[in-house]
Amino acid sequence: MANFVKTSDLSERISFNQVKNVKNEFGEVERQEVEIFSCWASVHTLMLKDIVASVGTVLEGTITFIIRYYQDYAIDNAMTLKWNGKKFSIVQITPGEFKKDFTTVIAKAVL
């Protein structure tokens, strides 16, 4: 899929978040979701034939985010992704190892 993407297609801002221990105003340690970094992405939703094919699988109801291969931080499945005010859990990360141009992140909306 990344072969069809040009750098100018990265037009949506997304952020990667992680749950960390932080101190509140009283000095107590709390677990909060903290933004690790944000980047530009190309967002692709599933087409009808893909939706029908993915019914009952892990990929049901997923969205594909294509980002640049080189990022300031390493992405892992423990992170969550935020786009347009919605939170997504990361299902799969596929780095573009051959050309090292784009990384594909497949995520599912958290209700």
C-alpha cells in the first residue's frame, strides 16, 4: 500500500500516546496517558470488499495509518494512537524495511 503514497499525501496529524507514571499536583504518582510524539500520516479506511473479508477477524474495523519510516521514537503495540479526537489501539506495525520510506500502522478504534 505504501507504494501508492507520496510524501504530499501525509496530510493528517496523529499522535502516539503511552501510559506512564506521573506525579500530580499533590506529589502522588498516578498512571496517565502521555503524548510521546506526533507526526503526519496518510489515513486509509477499509473498502467494502475489505470490510466483508475481515468480518470476524482481528482486522475487523481497522484503519491504516501510513507514516514516515524514520521517527524520533520507536513505535510499539503498547502505545495508543490518537486521530481526530478518537483513540485507537495498535494492532500491527509493518515497517518499510526495503526502501525505508514508510511504516504502516494498522489500528482499531477503542470504544
